[in-house]
Amino acid sequence: SVRCAAVAGDARLAAAGGSDGVLRLWDMTTGERAGADWRLGDKSLADVLLSADGKTLLALDADGTVTLAAVDGRKTRATVTLAGAAGLALAGDRFAAYTADGLVVAYSAAGKELR
């Protein structure tokens, strides 16, 4: 079942994350699937974001693992874990994860924690 979804800012690509840890992409101009299923892990996906241009994906699983990946080629650029992570934010070449108790941690595109 679908647990989270996002649409790229240019409205050309949509992503849906499932309870099975699989991400599915759709071409919004045709309504067709955009490639095969993309397994990001074994845990349920809790949040997914797409960059404005649809080239970068950020996903969070139920264990707090955050994956930053290039949509083209489906290549992981960085993986970090934040225990208790509840959601994500993506801006340019940086991303952040936050917890329900108010902790926000920002990261570079390489996955290095920013202070």
C-alpha cells in the first residue's frame, strides 16, 4: 500500500513510496509508469520528496534511514540514519531530516551533517 507520495516542482514526475520499501515513479505527462519498481530497502517508506526539476529524490524509511538519490540511473548519492526521523526537507544541494520531538539535522548532498 502507498504510504507517501510527491510530485516534482515541474509536475513531470510523481513518486509513491510503499509499505514494502518500494518506490514507484510515474510520468505525469503520460500517466505511465516511469521505469521499473525501485527498491530502497525492506522497511516501509515514511516520506518521499522530489526536487523541483525531478532529478533528485529523497526518501525516508520507517527506521530513520534517509536516502538521497539521482532519479536518472537510480544512483544513491548519500544515505544517513536519524533515529526517530519523522519527515524530510530538500532544498538545492542540501537536505534535512526532523524528528517528532523537534530535532532538525541538516546534511550536505554528500550526507555530511552540517553544523
